[in-house]
Amino acid sequence: MSFSHLGLNPNILKAIKEQGYTTPTPIQKQAIPIVLEKNDILAAAQTGTGKTAAFTLPLLEIMNSKKNKNHKHHIRALILTPTRELASQVAENIQSYSKYLPFKNVVIFGGVGINPQKAALRKGVDIVIATPGRLLDHISQKTIDLSKVDFLVLDEADRMLDMGFIHDIKRIMTYIPKHRQTLLFSATFSEEIKSLSKSFLRNPKLIEVARTNSLSKQVSQVVHYVKKDIKRDLLASLLHKEKWNQVLVFTRTKHGADRLGEFLNKNNISSLAIHGGKSQGARTTALRDFKAKKVRVLVATDIAARGLDIELLPYVINFELPNVPEDYVHRIGRTGRAGNIGEAISLVCDEELQYLKDIEKLTKANIPVKPIEGFTVSKLNRVDKKTTSKNSSRRNSTRISESTETKNTNRKDRKTSRREKSKTQEKFDFKKEIDTFINKRKKVRV
């Protein structure tokens, strides 16, 4: 089947042909006809399978078939995403797909000035791609009108709800017409989220082109068992030995990403870090330089697990496993996209063994373990995190108790010292008065 069989107009077909698209992916084959029939959708598909085109192409088709007679632009489609990177990526795709259509779009997110966004909205736009927080800023400042929205898309809906955007989304819903078409797209869906989505959708069509939380067959996976303090050396060794020129490395924390980036640069491996603590300008620059292969390694937190679409990215390395197993699916989904092959490597230490078991349980797959002489260990020892947490809590409690006790003791000592000093001074003053009195009496007798 080709895109021409899906009922898309020639201008859209021309644009996607220029992007190199010839055959629709499974999610596109199923979703596009359903959207064109004006149905709500709850769709799940593996990351990297073309979800953005699956909802963008039919929306453009419907909008094009109902052009405004007065030719004025007003917001007809609202697309919400959890991260700035994903918002930018979706906006780029829409710009490409609508190249030969008379539609304007604007991307709205925080971390950058709000005034240029206000200016774009004043000129009139047809499609808004936004993160919830910044969109609410515009709503509160009355710089955006959502009263004529016909289409609402929640992209990576599970991530938005997991990130705590549910209350923001509910607030946004109050500004959008109830009679609209709503589409929820994501790589994974829990039963909990499916249930929650019922409040947003009307008789939705459920689409699952692959088993939930399954991994792409285009991505080969491997695990290296390694002690925590050897991880950085192993990573540097792999990068030097294999001479990989484009590698996305994931850490759990912002500080961890910064420290690892500094370590790699000191070892003559060009790298940049990207995470929520960076300014939007720094994040955009880092991603642009990585895509252009000006730097070999991009060290990222899970903020980059969604929305990064890097053509032919060959390697993803989990320097640290995520403590949420679903995030592993999204991380390694950055490689092996659009039919290309990729490799996912995980460096796992004792403390992460349970995370690995949780990931294998979720994906129903055993990830092969590969030794590397001089770096890896043959077996990991399971760490009881509850015990560790309790012991840590006890240690902290003991430290606090000891610290408090020391402060109290010192305070008592100071009070006691002052009292004793005061008594001594009183005795000294009393003795001095007696001596003075005696001396005066002697003088009187003489």
C-alpha cells in the first residue's frame, strides 16, 4: 500500500514524497483512515514507527478540505507534548508535511522569551504545538484563543500524565470546545492511563500495532555487568576502541550528566550534556551539534528519551539504567528508527540489578550479557534497596541525633560555664568589698 491509497490530497503526497516516504508504517495504515472518519483515537505503537505523521497527515487533510472562506487564520488544531524537544520535533514535521498547504503553525514552550510567541499568535496561526505549562501562561495572559479548536492531540500522552501534567491538561480542556476530535498517541499505555483517557475521548478506536512495551526488532541489545566505580573507564574504553562517532548516552540525573560529559571531554572524547537544568538555547545548540556530528557524544537525562529524532543514530548507551522500566523502552527507541538498525548497550552495576529484572519483566525479553576483559564482572550481587534505604535512614537519623545532642550538650556547657563564671565573679567581688571595708577601718583607727 502507498500513501496515495489513504485518501490524502496531492499537495500532501508531494510533500511527504520529498521527505523520502514511500510506504506508510503500520500505525499510519491503521490510524490515518480512522482519523479521516472523524473518530477519536487511543493509539499505541513502538517509538520510531511514525506516530507524528499518523496524526498530522489526516489532520492536514481534514483542515484542507474545510478551508476558511474568509481566509483568516485561527487555531484549529492543538497538539500537546510533554517536552520542548518533542514540541520542536513535531513542529518541524508539520512544517515539512504542510509545505504546499496554506497553513501556519507555531511552537510554544517555556525556557525562551514569550513575546515572539505572542507576536506569532497575533498574526494568526492554524496549528499550535505546545507544552502544557507555557500554554497556560498564554491562557492566563489572554494571548491565545482556543475557542475554535477542532482537533486536540496528546502526543506521548503517558509521559505527560506520568510527569504530572494531568491537572494542567484538565485546565486546558476547559478552554477547548467539547465537540472536538481528540487523539491520544503514545509508545506505551498502562491500563490506568487507558482508564483515565476515557474522560478525554468519545468512543475512541483503540489501535495497538505492536504488543504494549515491546521493543523494536531493529535494535540489538546487550548488557555489561560492571562495578559502579569502573563504569566511566569502561565507557571511555568502548568509545576509544570502537571509534563510534555518534552515541547517545543516558544518565539518571542532571549532575550525573554534567560530570560524565566533563570526564569524557577530559579524555579527548567530545561531548555535550542535555537536561532540564540547561537553558533552551544550550539544549538546542547541543542537539544541533550532535545531529551535525560536531560532537561524538550527547549525554542526556530522560528528558531526551522522547522527541529526539536523529536520523540513522546507531548507538544508545545506558550509563545508568532508569528506575522506571518504561523509560528504557523510550531510551533505546532513539535508535533503530524508520527501519534502520541500531544497538543499545547498558552498563549495569549491583545497585541496578533489580532495575534490569524489572525491564526484562516489562519487555518479556532476556537481554544478553557480554563480558569485556579487564572491566566487567561475571555476576552482580543483588542489593536490597529497602534495607539500604532503612540503613541510610538510620544513619542519617543517628547523625541528626548525634548532632542535636552535641549542640544541646555544648549549649548546656556554655550555660553552666556562664553560671560558674558568674558565681566565681560574685565571690571575687564580695571578697574585694570585704578587703576594702577592712582597709578603711584600719585607716580610721590610725
